[in-house]
Amino acid sequence: MFPKSVLGPDGYERTFTLNHLAPFMLTTTLLPLIRATPGARVVMTSSSMESMGRLDPQSTPTDTNQSVPRTYGTTKLANILFTKELQRRLADTSAKANCFHPGTVASQFGALNP
């Protein structure tokens, strides 16, 4: 999480870009290879903080008015929804898409955030 919600040089909120748009772009770019590879796996990391997320496709990618935890939760909610849709679209292949919450860890994650 970034200590403050701000737009990056591309015009998108930085946390949303890093946590959702980047893996979305990578996965969709690799989709032909994923579909063609027997037993391919796509694993997305989510968080229990997804319950704090509020996804509005019209404003979420550029919204800097949400709290830092809400923004983070929204990115994780977007990851879950993307993974569910990806699995639906991979149903005619042997590829699988999963997302998971890694659990609580003893780290300084978010320590810079007020």
C-alpha cells in the first residue's frame, strides 16, 4: 500500500495499478499461452481486506478519494472478480485460475500508512 492515494503518471490510482491492473495486463497478455499449456495455473493473491473494497468500474481506476485501506481492499476485490471470470473463460481448457488470502504475517506491511 502506498501511504497516500495518488494518481500515477498513467492517470490511474497507483495502488490499483500495482495490485490489479499490472497482473490483469500480464495475465491477459499471456492468455493464449495459458490456454495452450496443458494444466496451466494462474494464481492471484487476494486478502481478507477485500471485504472493505467498493468497486465502481467508472471511478475506481482513478479515484483518489477513498481511504488507503479501502483502496487496497478494492484492488483485492477486483482480483477476486477477475479470477472468477478468468476461470469461467478457461472452462474449456485444462488451465485453472485461483486466488487466495495468504493469511496474516508478521511484517511491516502498511507501517508507513497513517
